[in-house]
Amino acid sequence: MSDSVYHIGTQDLPLTGRVNQIPKKAVEEYYTSGHRTCQGCESALIMRLMAKAAGPRSIILGSTGCMYVANTTYYSTPWVVPWMHTQLGSAGSAATGTAAALRALMRKGKMKEEPINVIAFCGDGGGADMGVSSISAALMHTQYNILIICYDNESYANTDIQISGASPWGANTTFTPPGKKIRIMHKNWKKNIAAMYAVGHTKCNYVATADASYPADMIDKVRKGLKEPGPSFIHTLDPCPKGWDYDPFYSHKLGELAVESGLFPLWEMTNNELTYTGISARQVYGNRKRKSIREYLETQGRFHHFIEEDYEYFQSEVNKMWDNWSMPGVIPFKLGEDPSKKK
Ligand SMILES: Cc1ncc(C[n+]2csc(CCOP(=O)(O)OP(=O)(O)O)c2C)c(N)n1
Ligand code: SF4
Ligand SMILES: [Mg+2]
């Protein structure tokens, strides 16, 4: 085996395709009771689906954030598989380091040679802001099979809902409260996280978006990411009752509305080919209409200061993502005119 192309192997993980084919038995849960996340926390559901998809021969690493703190209260944890905490900006380096360590142990005969999944997760603070350099480096190390999942609750939630690069335009966060003089404190559009990694790392074989409201799609994407040789990246959008300020009953509905409105399209890029999945596929390739963004925004307290012009602005920006971008909701630029032909 050559040193430059050493893969720790991939597991034979069958795709589920349909929700009734997802493993149901309790023995197939590797993220179980023992956590203290809020009621209705979709990030916790992402952890559960991710662990279910990956199975028992997995090592999971997590950077600081809700999914570290709420999952590792002293003497209690939901993790059935080996789990390790890493520093807030280090999901990428923790994953590469763990894969490299497994490689060394197997090469030295200290471990049986077998495919072991290495998955690192991080929040949007850890995956879209503070950890970008470490994830970028990990996606360049094509000799290691790893999967990085950025669970995006659209704020630095664990430290009380501070704004992140993934927070949506206009949202009320502890750093951007609406005031009497300035109603909209947060004027940036959300970072385009998965596409940023896909476009910038052309040898990364698998990048996708997912949403726990579509569990079969999510599980299959985790399995595809783990099966593809080399590093993979998945970005999930996770409704967060505390940070988004809504009744936990609506978590699933909000996950659906994010996709149905076109705000968060589901897609996957495999070996540089991009395909939309689920409802997004029907919107892009078929004639399924996008829902208005209004219900999504009105269900959440973080947008309750919006007036008519704010709803209209938000909708117009979502429309631009679909009407003006060369790949709806994914690639924002187009080929410009040949400058030599301009007068
Ligand atoms: C280097 C560093 N800076 C700040 C902190 C404090 N801190 C702990 S968790 C956290 C929020 C992380 O946000 P995110 O990655 O989005 O995860 P979430 O809490 O939303 O799940 C912060 C700022 C830290 N642990 N390390
Ligand atoms: S604050 Fe949000 S992400 Fe954190 S545990 Fe609660 S619901 Fe989950
Ligand atoms: Mg977050």
C-alpha cells in the first residue's frame, strides 16, 4: 500500500432509500438516552441519525458547542460508540489526526486492519466561522477517509445564541437585538457553507446538505459520505427551539419549511457532479412550486420584529438564489461576458 494513498477502508453500508427501511431496533441506536438537549432539538436528532447511519464501528469526535456540552454531563452520555471532545475550531484536525492515528496503529500491527468510520461534527460556529481552516485542511487530505458534519443551528447556541456567520438576515440574537432606532441589526446574508467547501476543494469526493425532517435522505447521505474514499462534508440545517424561539412542537415543520421554501435546498455533490435530492429535486428538475418564506419566518420569535418590507426583502433574496444563481441555492455566480466583446 503506497503511503500517499492509504485509506483506512470503507464499510459496506447499504442505502435505506425509504423511511421504513431505517434500522429501528434499540440495539441499532448509538446515540441514545442520557443527553440534556432542549426538547425539540433537531441537532440531537442529527446526532442520532448520524450514529444510526454509521453503526457500531465508528469513532465520533465533536467540537465545543451544544452537542458537546449537553451530551456529556458528568457521569452521563448518550454516546454508545467511542466519542471524544475537541476544541471549537478543530473538527477538521481532530478527524484527520484520528484517521492518521488509526492508520499508524494498523500499520504497526497494534490494531486489526478494518474499516472504522471517523466522523467529526461541529456547530456552525465551529464549521462556518472558527473552524474553516481546519476543515479546509482536512478536505485536502484525500488519503484519509473521514466525514465532517456541520450541524447548523444558526447561532453560537451553547453560549446563549450569539450571532454566527450562519445566522439568517434580520434574526434577533443576543448580539443583534432589534431596537427602537434600528430594527434590523443583522444585515448579512447567511454564509453558503456546503458550497463554499465543495467549490474550494475539488478533490473532495462528497459534499451534501441534509435536514433531520428528511431522515432517509440524511441517513443515506451519511452512508454515502462514509463510503466515498477520502474526506467528505455534510451541512445540516437544525431548527433550535431556544435560539429560534418557537414551541418545540414545530421543529419538524420548520425543517420541512426551510426546504419547501427553497431557503435550504437539499443536494449532494459526488465526484464533482451536483444533484438535488428529495423535494428540492422536484423543485429543480420538475414543476413543484416553492412555498412562500412567510410561514417559516412567522413561526419563529427571532423574526417577530419583522414588518412587511422585511418579509418582502427576505423573499426577494430567496428568489434571487433560485432565479439568478447558476445552480439554484448552491452556486451564486455565472459566467460573465467576454471582456474583449464589450465596447
Ligand atoms: C476558542 C473558543 N472560543 C470560545 C469558546 C466558547 N464557546 C463554547 S461553545 C461556543 C458556541 C459554539 O457555537 P457552535 O459551534 O455554533 O455550536 P452550538 O453551541 O451552536 O451548538 C462558544 C463560543 C470556546 N469554547 N473556545
Ligand atoms: S439551544 Fe438549540 S441546539 Fe442547543 S440544545 Fe437547545 S435546541 Fe439544541
Ligand atoms: Mg451553532
